[in-house]
Amino acid sequence: MNDAYQQLLEATIQHLEDLKAHGTRFVSVTPELVSQLAAARKAPLRQASIPAAPAESKVREPGSQAKAGVARESLLALPGEVSTATSKPALAPEVKAAAFAELRQRALICRKCEHLASSRKNVVFGVGNIHADLMFVGEAPGADEDTQGEPFVGRAGELLTKIIEATGLKRSGVYIANILKCRPDTPGQTSGNRKPTPEEMQTCIPFLHEQIDLIRPKVLVGLGGTAIEGLLGKTAGIMRLRGNWQMYRGIPLMPTFHPAYVLRNQALSVKRQVWEDMLKVMEKLEMSISEKQRNFFLKAGN
């Protein structure tokens, strides 16, 4: 049994024990996930029964010396709490891929918010490179995202893609997700979107925590005031917070305007503010910055 498979096996067993202790009785496993687990082991998997922990078992405190997987850390972490996952050795690619597939499967069948689950067309899990150094976080899917099952695909998504490409990166090279994985329902409305409630974001954010803990990006970018409020619990407003580094789960977080706000406000100064935030992100990632990039949205003579 190779080290990567052993690492994944221990994390899986511990995670199942924790789920059992929290009342979960059934876990859905897809054929695709079984195939990925088999690939991680590099040998055919035999069906095996993993004994679940007794219902009265208690989850050990984070300081326990027991072995634990990334999923367990995410289960124990409070919103905004520093995750110990970022201080641990990097996961083997096949281990990360299998864990991400399992996380995605759980998100796709989630019905914790019944009113959202009953109205959604698709769960919008996230998209991009799970090994990315840069991760963008928005608030919730809109109508276009709900239809296509991918975050930031409408006009705001097109602008976000342009911003990413202006840094020299590709959309496929970063990871993009939302706090809420389902579109906020709009009963009685035929169009438009609504802001997710704090309760909805609080219910769904554990999925985002696990995404962050698995990806382990070097930098996070929070898109818009609602996303920052959901991440940090701060209501100071995006006007005051944007451009100023924050910390989230031990990772530098740059708050900036949501692309939809930039589309509504075409002022050159607003575009420049977003770009200044991205220049700070590029510097944090130690990316090369050309003179042309530094001068984006500057008027001649400024």
C-alpha cells in the first residue's frame, strides 16, 4: 500500500467516524469516486466494510494527537477559523483529486436548505484548477450560473475572466467558487437575483472551507461586499475594506468589488481600484508585473 493511498484511507476512515458521530447513517459513493480511489492505490480495490464509530462517540478536540484528514479539520473548524490544513505537507495529487470528487458529490446531493434545493436547476460547486495558487470567492450563483452549473458565467463572469487574463493567468489556472452553492430562490419573481441570507451562507460555507483546505491557495480574492460579509462577518462595507489585506483560514484575503458592480459603474476610477487590488494580489504571488500592467486605467499624464 503506497503512502498516498494510506494517507487517503486514514482520512476517509476518520471522516466516516466523525460523520457517524454527528448522526449520518448513509454516505453516497459514485462509481467515479471508486475508480479514483483505485487509481490512487494503483491496484484494483476490493469491496470492504469500514466499521462506523458508535453513535455516542465524541469528536476529539483539534489538539488531539489522533491522526485526522483534511475533511475532519474542516468539520471542526469554525467560520473564519485558521485551518491547520495549510501548515501540513501538500497532499499527493491523486489524494487531493479523490477527496475533491467526494466533496463535490456531497455538495451535489445536499438538501440542508430545502427551499434552495427545491428551486435550483444545478448545484454550482466551483470550477478551475484544484492546485491553484489563486482562488476567487463570490457570494452565490445567479440565474446564468444556476442554468449552466458553473460560477461566474454571465456578464459578470466574462468581466472576471478578462480581469484574470489581464494578470497573465488563465481562468482555467485559478479556482472560482461561491459561498452559496445554490441560487437563492426568488419566489414570485420571473427574473432577477436576491442576496443570500446570513443563515443560508452559514449553512453552506463548510463546503467552501473544505474546498479552501484542499486547494490550499496562496491568496484568496473576495468578490463583493456580501461575500466579504459572509467570509469575515464584517459589515464595515466593501468601500472601506477593499484593497486592504485580511486573513481568512490562515490565507491572505484581498477584498475587492464584485464584477457586477464594475459593470453598473463604468467610472475609470472604479476599474482602476479593482486593478490596484489585483496588482497587490500579483505582488503577493510574486508574479512579474509589466509597466503596461501597472498603468492600466491611468489617464495620460497621471
